[in-house]
Amino acid sequence: MLDVQKFSYHCHTNFSDGRDSLLSMVRRAKILGWSEIGITDHLIVHKNMLQSPSAELMFARPASYIYHHDFATIRDDFARHCDELHQLSRQEGIKIYAGFEVDFFTYDGWLEELRDFLTHIDYDYLISGNHFLFGADGETLVNMTDLRQVYPDAAQYDELLCAHFQAMADSAVSGLFKFVAHLDYVRRVGADICGAEHYKAQKQAVLAALQKHNIGTEISTKGLRKSGEFYPCDWQLKEIAARQIPVVISDDAHCTEELGDHFDLAEQTLAQYGITRRLHF
């Protein structure tokens, strides 16, 4: 019988778009017998967020408060959040890592602003997880789920998708991240636009960047909940094994019921593909 990973480093609370409180998530982790958990609420800051072509759609949805246009205005809230995580870790007797899932943007000055922001908060780690598409200059962003509504002309998609994969590779090069999340989350735009076999050269470049810079990735059981398949797809798992990229199992939990979701099946899948190099803090 395979040992099953007993922690998650990719979880969300109601500080961002999770359903449950930090305390609820931590106490559920303790019930599961975990001795550690990483909380990675969203850190999404783009100077043109309010001018996004999909802004009206995005800000009409629940939890739209996760979208920000200025690092300075959120610094104190994020600092307090980190302090709460560390305090609760001591109180509950479980190691809680203070992390954030960062949408990696590429417009001039963004990376410098992020680095400065991070000097003001007591965080433990970051993961890179992009949920937006943007052009080559990084200036205009669109939420992936809104792509077809905002840009009905498919001729615009190629630039957006190429820039997306380049940003993922750039995040690996930056050295800021422990791992890059849900490598093919972009499948959400539709299999006809970016299915498993589309943009293979760009996806290979992301994997090469992970390998070169010794950055990990995840096998995400969120894919099972969304589409019945893991993130990433089969051929990427084969490449991850061949390149010996470190892997962690993630639930991308947004509520207590999702913690540890299908970790047994993920273990079986990693064994099937011969993925033995695991990421563990």
C-alpha cells in the first residue's frame, strides 16, 4: 500500500476566495492527522485591473475583492494575515506556513513592486498560479473564464496564450516561487482553444524552465473536481518524470471538505508515471 501525503501547500481560506475560515481549515487538517499545512490565499495585483475588458464580469461575482490594482493599499491586510497564521500555528500546535498564490504579471515594474511588497510581510513561501491572460506587453489582462465573451475573435488568442506560457516560465526564472501551480489550468478556456495537445512547444519551455531552475510543480486534484482529470495532463506528467521535476500533491482546497481530496489517487498516479522526486518543505 502506498503512503499518502499528509499535508497540503495549496489551500485557500475566506481571506481570499475560500469558503471557510483559517481556523476551520486548520482544525480539519488536524482531524486528518496532518502535522503541517500551507495556506496560500490569492495575491492578485495588476495596475490595470479596473480597466480590464473583463472587469465588469469579474467584479459582479462573489469574492471579487481578491482583485487589486495597487500593492500599497493591501500591504497592511496581508501583513496582518501572515501574523494571524503564525499566531494560530502556535495556538493550535500545528505547523502553518504563510504562503500566497501569486498571479505572475509581466508589465514593466510589476516584479519590482512585488519584491518590495514582500519585504513588508512575514510570509514563508509563494506559489505561482496564473488565472489571467494578457498580451505581450502585459498591460491588458482578461480573466481566463471570460475569454470568449470578451474576445469573440479567435485571432487574438494566440498572442494571449503564448504570453501566458512565457509568464509561467518567467515565474520559474524569478526564483521567488517554491512551485508553479496547475500547469495546464488554461484548459479552462476550452479544449478547442488550448487542449492538452495545443501549444506543446510553449508548455515544454515551461517544463524546461522548472527543470533548469529546480522549481517544483504540483499534481492538482482540483482538475478532477473541475474536469475529471488531473492538472497537468498525461504527457506533461511523463515529461515531469523524465526531467525529474519535484512534485507535490495539491488539493487547491477552498473549503474543509476538499482538504486531502483524492490524494490516494494522486499517489497512485505519481507511482504509475514513475515520479519519485517529491517536494516537501
